[in-house]
Amino acid sequence: MKVTWERLTARTRHPFGISRGVRASATVVWVRLEHEGVEGWGEADPSTYYGETPASVEAALEYLAPALDKAQDPFALEPLEAELRSMLGRNGSAFSAVSSALHDWVGKRVGLPLWKMWGLDPNAAPASSFTIGIDEPRVMAEKVREASGYSILKVKLGSDDDEARLRAVRDAAPDKVLRIDANAGWTPRQAVDGIAMCADYGVEFVEQPLPPHRDKELAFVRARAALPLIVDESCMVATDIPRLSGLVDGINIKLAKCGGPREAVRMVHAARACGLSVMLGCMLETTLGIAAAAQLAPLVDYADLDGAELLADDPFTGPHLAENGRIALPEAPGLGVSRR
């Protein structure tokens, strides 16, 4: 199997702010695996928060290339991915791109979309939220009005004046479902007060109130939380889930963290075994990156797969968000993605 790759940069429609900073573009790595005349595609969406950059992704691909070149059976996904993982360790977005490309190759080779290969019903996928990044309250309200086609909004908080921002969003969207993501931006005391404030505004749940690896503080917050808690940065892979049982109400899976579709499915089953709800999330990604996650959306309770919708110049087409955030999964084989 021959692996090649290319960097792509896409601008955001608006500056995208979270508690850790603001971004105006996303640089991803488009990965292609060719074998027997069929090409599988995947996308790496590296985050410096998790220690990855486009350069580190490319270095990881260089390192994996000889093993991929020797691989004779792309259908042997489990042993092949196990071998590659033993070489690479935790480079989530790089591995996700390779894993997604392998699954895309298999789907194209047999002529089936990934959701059908997994035996899933696309009608069971939950509607996706649309993210409102941190900004001035009046700007956030304007973003809400631009997002009138979505029934669920995910609002980023963890800033200097969270209530003013949330009030502006709620005033602009009195009837929409609101979910809050603090992106680890609160202290325990701020989290307890912030979650109570969110409850007053009719929020459904709060995501990642504290920095990761603060389990005792997380227990303190959950014991006093007025709303359900879901964690994202605190949960990378399936083996992280058992320790979170009793500390939170749900987890957020992102392929760029966990390493691709196969690990994502393991995380779903681990979370179910622990009695936790499951959200499927994303980074700022193109349609190619979103497509790999979207194929698994029928397995989860909540979806936040709007990364490509936040971009001004997405280079791909394929699975997308339709009316009210409905996840539209095509019948096209593999991930169902093509280049514009």
C-alpha cells in the first residue's frame, strides 16, 4: 500500500474562539492510501493541545510508510492497525487519518459506505449541534441568528464574562436547545457556579468544565452540579473510560484524539458498559475529517459534527449537515467523500 499526503489550509467563516484562544484557519493533512488501483482517503486534524502539528503528522506518516508499503491485505484491519499502533504510540490525528483511509479503501473496494459495513441505520443518527465560539456578546448573538437553520447550539464559555455571553445567545435563541462547552476553562468553584448559572438559562448539559486529570476536583463538581457533565479533554481512548464512571454522565469521542473509527467504536461500547452517554465530536475539520466520524453517528446519543460547517472554503464534499443539523449520510462507498 502506497501512502501519500498533502497539507491543506481552510479559513474559518468567523474567528473561532474557545477558552484557550482564537483560530482563523485549520491546517489539515490529507492522506491517501493506494492499493490495487483503489485509493482510500483520510484526514489528520492535529491539535497542539494534544502535542500534534502538521509537521508531526507528516513525520509519523514517514515512519509508518514502510510498514504500510509491506501490507498485503488491507481487509485485515484489526491486525494491521495493531501493528501500526505498536509503532506509533499516541499520535491520535495521524493515526486517525491512516485508519480512516484504510476503512475508506475497504468500503470502496466492496462498494459499500462505512455505515452499511458496520450494520448501522443512518436514520438513527442524532441531529448535530452547531457551535457558537467565544466572542463579544453582540457578535455571538449575530452568529446565533446566522445559525437559524440549526435546532441545537453548542456555546463555548470559559471566558471573563460567561453570563453576558450566554444571556446574549439565549435572548437570540429563546427556543433552541443549548449545550455549553467550557473547554477546561473553569476552576472547581467557577464550575459549580457556572453550571448553576447555565441551568438558569435552560442549558441541557455542560461539557469539560475542568482541566483533564483532575478527578478529585471533578468529583467535587459533579456532586454539586445542577446539570449533567460530559467530558472531552479528559477522555482520549477506551481505557480512559472506566475511571470516569461515577465522575461524569457522558464522554465526547473525537477521532482526532482516539485514533480513528475502530477505537471510536471501542469507546462507544466501553462507555455503554459503564452507563455513560456518548457524544461524537470533532475539531475544525473539512468534510473529509467529519465524514469518518459521521459514519458512526448512529451509535451515539449526541453529535457535534459541525467542523466543516465552520469553514469558509471546504475542499471536499460528502456527508454533511442538512436541515436542523440532520446528519446526511450518502450511499457512496467508503467515507463517501470527493474533492471539489
